[in-house]
Amino acid sequence: MTTDGQPMNDSTGDDEAKTTDDGSRRTDGRHTKADGGHATTDSEFATPSGAGTDTEDGHGLPPLGSVRRYLVTTNHKDVGVLYIVTALFFLIFGGVLALLMRLQLWTAGQGLLSAGAYNQAVSIHGLIMVFWFLSPFAFGFANYIVPLQIGAKDLAFPRLNALSYWLYAASGLLLGVSFFQGASFAGGWTMYAPLDLPMYTPEVGSTTAILALLLFVVSITVSSVNFLTTMHRMRAEGLTLRRLPLFTWTILLTVWMMLFAFAALLAALMILSSDRLLGTTYFSFTEGGSLLWAHLFWFFGHPEVYIVFFPALGVMAETFQTFTGRRLVGRKWFIASMVLVALQSFGVWMHHMFLTSINLQVKTLFMATTIGISLPFDLMVFSLIYTMIKGRIRFVTPFLFTFGALVLFIVGGITGVFLGAVVLDYEFRGTYWVVAHFHYVMVGGVTALIGGLYYWYPKITGKMYDEFLGKVHFAAYFVGFNLLYFPMFLAWETPRRVFDYPPGLTPWHQLATIGAFVLGASFLLMFYNLTASLFTGEEAGDNPWAYSTTAEWTVPSPPPLENFPGIPSYRSGSIDFLAEDERSAIGSGTAADGGELTDGGVATVSDQATDHAPGHERITDEGEGEDHASIWPLAIGVGAFVLLLGASGFQGASFPDGFAGTFYAGLTGIGALLTGGSLFGLTRERFTGPSGPFGESWPFDGIENVKTGVWIFLASDVVLFGAFIGSYVFIRVAQGWVGWEPVPHDPLPGLVNTYLLLTSSFSVVLAMVAAEKGSKRGVVASLGLTIALGIGFLLNKGIEWQELFHEGLLLSTNVRTSTFFLTTGLHALHVIAGLVIAIYMLTRATRGAYLEDERPIEYFGLYWHFVDIVWLFLFPLFYIL
Amino acid sequence: MSWFTQLPEPTSLPVQNGIVPRGTMVEVFRQIYFVFLVLGTLVGIVVIGYMCYLAYQYRDAGRGDADGEGGEGGEDGEEVDRPTLGELPTGSGGGRKLFTSLALSAIIVISLIAWTYGTLLFVEGAPSQGEEDFEVDVTGYQFGWEFEYPNGHTTDGVLRVPQGERIDLTVTSRDVWHNFGIPRFKVKSDAIPGQTTESWFTASETGTFQAACYELCGAGHSAMNAEVIVMEPTAFEQWYANTSNTSANATGSGNATEAGANATNATTTGAPNGTTNATGGNSTGNALLGATTTRSA
């Protein structure tokens, strides 16, 4: 649980920043004394200040253009570039797999690929495009642009951001490796059970692919927490949620959906990995294992559709405004529609299951919600269209792409209504109609994101791409796209994921194959254009686009390390960059509007004073500005890669015999050491992230970044446990609720454990009280008691499990034991993670930490209480009922 | 391309009462699909056409504000309040026309769906009184289909049904998730291990058709087909009377191709990694495909 430890150590990072003399640090950190404070609304933003060069030195960040910089960087812009480049690599990877499929489909029947290889191509193409390309591509932009748009210097937790990237990169590499371990996963991107179990997909590579996805989801979770904290807490003054630029709005909603949807997928993948590695029997459970997977997967899967599409919508909204020179028509309704969709996206998943055994009432309900969710999109489409009225529309490459994307999305939307009619859905299920529809929607989204790439390319690189080549790219792309996907509507009777089709459909499939190659070739143009322009392109200037409004265009291209020449503020109605002293004035002056009000209603300045007191035992002498480099995220990524590669060899609760087994076991050991060691390194590292005061922090005004992060993480953990408990209830209902006997015969150990945990929650509170009173002994004693109680909990559980094992009740015995061991085991893992943190804190407490600043104890307490509360649900469910 | 031309045949719509489509699955699908296709195309053309019109009308023809090639657009451009860099994002009104458009599209979509909902109730309903129906259990496995008739007779890879009668299917799977579909009769149902799903169809013509698997189920998925033989009711009665509670392979008469298919499928059963088998099964699949298209041509 890498995420568990994180918030703590970033807090220590913050502490260190705060140790030094506040005032001097801040003045040094912002290079604005000289040129700061000019409140302008025109080209004068562009202060080619010394900020860039000034910040390059110090902070241990190698200069731009060196490879080493990208290995250690934690700066959001660098990470954004890494995301974009890596995602484009996966676009090529997934694209080549798609071309292989299209070649196979040139004629009906077996061709280029064997049946198994074709299924792998289908499955991994889907997985790569949905997971490893689309979202990371969008999040490259989000990383780069969102902090600029909201006026933040970086994300709230820069190292976690780098960690997200490296976990993503590691997971992608793992997926690539899976092809060389027998075969990669071949059960479709939906991974329906029980085809996803070793019984049907026994290759080691299948396990690796699933573990890769698991790692990807962990990366997403880390990223979600980071983005939500940043976007809620660190907006410029005056930039209330309602005023957020649309791209940022779409990302905000995307991340909220991600937080909850991916938690459900995380649960599904954890259970699946456990089924594959440990031999639990969730998805092989006959009476409902298959359906359970479908529910879990689609509960994630439908929000996922919007997760990948929303950023594209944001790019469309931004570019439509810029290139038509009009503000968005019905902006607030546009935003309201998106909020509605984001909420409703969690209530439509069963429309993917209309042909399963769900009953008519449920079908009707989900038909209604499905139609309901399509209407807000109508509004958004009309809003974009009407924005063109009275515009001054310039058909440059970015707009061509987003305009084209809207056309494609309209086609995708209309064909989606066909699927919403259940009677038609019955026939379209599993055919190319579905394939064509979702490619129009999703690749329509990609089209908009490509527009975004051209739109922000000058900002990111400082160079202008070649406009003519860009237009040619668009022409080839648009023709190729329609040539590829439109024939699929005409050939819709072809079954999905089948390389055999009635010969009458051959012409359409050949047309599609030609289109696929045109589409693929168009990207070669793009890669050439964007690469060549890097060296030969004209200087783009700060703002190459007329009528652009958002803050990223007010700073140089590329923006300096710390983004702004001063503190961005919208107090006057448009952006100004204020100097530090002006900012302080605002701080006390505007405290009444709630901007930086904290607990006691203390205004910002004095709040800062208390904020910055703590952390005495590790005073740093270099407290100037933020850090932008850390090697540990990369190290953790490498560790996770090795660890999971090793774990892939594990099957049915053991490693295979012989060399392979030793190899995999060795890898697992090395990986575990690497990961653990680098996590520890990350915790020990001195790192200064961005610190307040921030302009707008609604609705987390009084809650600092780390605490916000912990809360958000716990929210996703609630969904994770919810999914586990839901799975248990689902299985138990399918099996017969009443006839189900709890696995432990004796609830007594569970009861004892309940009291142990409750007491330990209490002792954490005591530790906090002691810290507030400044009693070192009290802190140490209470933390020690907490740890002792936690260890007691684990020992008691260990003895209980040992007895059950002796009775022959193993994880793999039956679905009752599987649910019991896995769900309570997940809880035990949370306890262990908590204990690791607590032990770390205890060692620090013995050296006098937390006396001045008890907040880390409070954060730990939040987590610990949560773990405690979960147990209060698990105990009755698994021991008594 | 008979598969395509067969779709929009509004002239062949059967007589019916009310506006809710009823009839065989094929007729129902044909009518609804036709209406959706026409309306969808219409809406698509109108919306995209309007988009392109706006894009042309308000294109930026030249550099200056008053450059008049855009006509109206150019002139308006001068009065229009253009966004400026660094401003706080705001919208530009226009709520009313937005909601008018939304209301229009909502009416179209909701009425269409409500209209098909009547048909859904009909499709999901029990057979009407006096209508004969014939129940068959379908079981999918890697990679083939097994059919069990009411008298306990089972066949593998070949489903024989009487023409004109409603056939009720109860579908399940023995191993992984499959989906049983007969494209010609527009019937489809998930085959989920441990679950049963139900669907029905009426074959209006005699001949040999193909059933296929519509859910990725493993290496043999592409070739996981079955033959559906629709017989004259009398011929079917005769055939059915001769079956007993045995497997189809034993009954023999005229089942040579069937037996071939079975042999391939039999080897695959229970063998999860059937890559090699799949290639074998595949050629059978192609042969069947060929047969179907000759039939429909």
C-alpha cells in the first residue's frame, strides 16, 4: 500500500519547509520582487523574467533537455511531458495491434495471426487504448495545464505525482513483458470471468497483464488524490469552482469519477489477482462468480467511458472558445450537465448487461437512466455548436481536430441511442455496431485530444508546429477515421472479436482495413511534424492564439519552473500577478471572505505562523522555494515492476518448481526489498512541496493539503471495502443467505480483536492529546500502546487463521473461506500498513517529533479510525450473521 | 449484399394493430431499426449540416475585423464582446436556445425509446394464448453448442426447429461466458455459467442457418458456430418423433456434417488451452459460413 505512507511523509516535507524563517523563504522562493506586482491584462503578463534561469539551479533539478532531468523530476510540467510522450508510445503499441487485427480481417478466416494471437491482439489493444493511452494522454495535459489554469505552482504532492507516472510507466512495461511469458491476456478488455482464471488462461503472461493493470490502478488512485487535493485547495484568489476554466472543470469531474470508479476496479482486480495467485474461488463460484465480475467491472466500466471522454470535452470547449472567439454558450448549464453526467455515470452500468439474467424491472430502470444520461450530452453538443455563432472562426489545426471530433461524437451519440433501445440492443450486442459506436465516441475523444496536443504544443515546447503539415494530418486522419469505422456500421452483423465473418461483408472490412492504415499513416505525419518543429519550428511566443483566455497563455512558453512571475490573483476580475507583500495584505484584508480562514478564525498571516512552527528535529538550512527533484518515485516504480513481475510466477499459492520458480521467487524478494527500501528513502528525504496560503480552497478551506489528501484517499478506500463487502454479500445471496455458516466457528477471537482495535483507536487520540500538551513521554507511550494493540490484533488473527488452516479451511477451500480470508485479509493488510507508519512515527517521537505539530498523528489517526470502523462492519458480517 | 438490402423493407411490414411493433424478432427488429435509421440519419444530417453552415458563415475570412467576406458575421464581429486573455471564465448567455434544442432532442429520444419499450414488454412477455411454443435448452461450452429438446434428446452443434413456431430458448454455459445468437432470426442471449437466460425466436423460413458465439470465450471463439436447421413442421414432427432420450450422434440419419463438427468440438471440451483445436474447428466454421451465404444469396 504505497499510498498509505505517502501523506505522512509529504507532511514531513512540508514541516521542513516550515522550519525556516517564513518570511525570508518566501521572498527567496518567488522571484518576483523585481518585476512582480504589475497588474496587467494584456501582453505584459509575459515577463521574460529571470525566473526560469534562476530556478533551474538549486533544487537539484538537472536542466531542461537532459535525460537525467526526466528521471528525477517532480515538476508537474515535466511529468506532464513524460505522460504525453509515454502515452503516445502506447498509442503506437495499441495501434500496431489494431493494424494486425485489421490485416487479419482483410479476408474472413484465419490469416496472419493464430486464433490465440488474434485474441491477445484484441484484448491488449483494448486494454492499452483504454487504460495506457487515453487517460494518461489526457492526464499529460492535465498535469501540464491544470496547475497553470488554476494558478498553482505545482500539484499538492509533487513526488506523488512523479510516483504516479513511474507506476504507470512500470505497469506499461509489465504489460509489454507479458507477451514474452507464454502469452499475454487473451480474454478481452472486459476480462469476463471465468475466462480470466488460470483454468482457462493459464499462461503466466495473463497474470502479468492483470497485475500490470492492478499497478496502473494504484497509479491512478495516487494521481486522483493528488489532483483532487490540488484542484480543491490550491486555486488562485477569485477562482471559485464556478469560475474554473472548462478544461480544468472536466479534469476535476474526471478525477472525482476516477477516485470512485477505479476503487471498484481495484477491488475487482485484487480479487482476480487473488483468484489467480492465491487460489481463492470468487470468480469460479458457479452460482454467480461470472455475474459478480460483470457487475464489478461495469460499475467501473461505465464511468470509465466518461473518464476518458470528459478531458476531450474540455479540450473541445477550450478550443471552441479560442478559435471562434466566443465565450461558451450556456456555460453554467454546460457545467451542470457534466456534473449530472458524472453523478449519473455510476447508475447506468447494467446497460452493458441487458442480455444477462437481470430481470425486466432492472432493465427498465437502467434503460431510463441510460437515456437520461444521454440528454445532458445533447445540451453540451448544442452549447458547443451555438458557441460558433457570431464567432470569428479560424480553421487552424487544433480547431480542425476538435471540430472534427464534435462531428464524430455526434455520429457516435446518435448510434448510441440505437443501443439505448433495449430491443435493438439485444441484436447489436456483441456485434460491430457496438465496436463502431464506441470507437466513434472514444476515438472521437482522441481526435479532440490530438487537437489539444496541437493547441498546447507551442506552450509546452515554445515552438510552433508546421501548420500545413498539421492540416494535412487532419485531412488524412479524418478520412482514415471514417474509412475505418463507418464501414463497421454497414458490416455490423459481424460478431465482435471474431476473425470469421460472412464473405458478403468482405468489401466493408477491406475498406476498414485501408482506413486503418490511412489513419495510422496520418500519425507518422504528426510525429514528423512535432519532432521536426521542435528543432526548426518558429518561436511561438507566449500566446500564439488570438482570443485565448486561460492563464497558461499569460506566462512564457515553456513556462518557468515555478510557473508565474508572482502570485496569481483574479481579484480584479482578470489575472494579476502580485508580489509577496501585496499577497500578505490580501491575506489579512480578505480573511473575511473565507479565503484562508482556519479553525479559530485566525487570518492568514498568523495562521501561517502556527503552521510553520513544527518539525524541529530536522531543521534545514536551504529553505528556499520548492524542491523539484526526487529519485525515489523512479526507484519505487522499478521496485514495483520487479515485485509484480516476480509475483506473476506465483500460481495457486505457490511458485512453480525448478528454475522458473526460483527465478520468480527471487524477483519477488528483490522487488519487495527495492520497493520497501525506496518507500523508506522517500519518507526520509527532505522535500519541500508547494505550501499555502492559497487563494481559493473551497470546500476544504480549513483543512490543509495533507489532511485533505488523507480524507480523499479514505473516500476511495471506502469504495474499495464497499466493493469487497458488496462482493461478499452478492455471493452469499446467490448461495443462500441463511444456509451460509460463518467460517470461524467461534466468534470470540473476532470479538477480542474488536476490543483491541477500539482501544487502539482510543490510544491514538491519547497520543494526540499528549502531543498537544507537549508531553514526549505521553506521545511515545500512547503510540507504543497503539502499536502493541495492533500487533495483538494481528497475533490473535494469526492464531485464529492458523487453527482454521489446520482444520483444512484454506483460502481455496470454498467460496465461504475465500470471502472470509480475503476480505479480513485486506483489512489485516491495512492494519499492517498502519503499524508500519505507527512504528515509523514512534521512532521519530522518541526523538521528540510531533510535540510542536501534532498533525501527522492526527492524519495517522484518521486512517487508523477508518481501519477500525471497517472492522466494525466486517466483524458482524463474517463472524455473527 | 443481401444482408444489407434485406433491412429497409418497409413494404413488407406485417399488418398489426397499434403502433407498437410486434411479430417475430426479425419483424420487430426490422421496423424499429428502420425508424431509428431514418430518424438518426435525419437528425445527424441536420445537426452536422447546421454545424458546418455556422462554421462557414462565421469563418474568419481575413485579418481585419470589418473584412466583409463573411458578410453578417464580419459585421457582427465588431460589436461582439471577444474574450480577452486572463479574464475570469464566463459564459455568453444563450440559455433559451440551448434549452429549446435540448427539449427537441429530448422529445425525439424519449419518444423513440418509449415507443420501443412497448415492444420490449412484448418481446419479454410469455407466448400469447394459443400460440404453440417449443422449448429448447442451449448449453455453450468451449467451443460449441449443445441443444436439449423437451423429450430429453440432445444434439451437439445442430439445432433443428419447426418453421413458424415460437422457439423458447433457455441458455446457459458449462464453462465460461458465451453468447448464443442466430443473426438470421435476430435472437441473442448470454450463456453464463451458473445462470440461465431466456429468449425466443420464430423461424419464418426453412433452410440451414448459422448460430454463433457473440462473447469472447477463448481461442476457438471465432469458430464457435452451430447449425440451425429449420424444417417444415410436418417433417420436423416426424424427425422429432423418432428421437429418443439419446445423443444426436447415435441417431445418425443425414447427420454426417454434424458428426464432423462434433468430433472437433469434443476434443476441445474441458481442455482450456485449445489453440490447436481451434484451428481445426475453424475450417468447419468456414464451411458453415459458406453454406449460410449460399443459402441466403
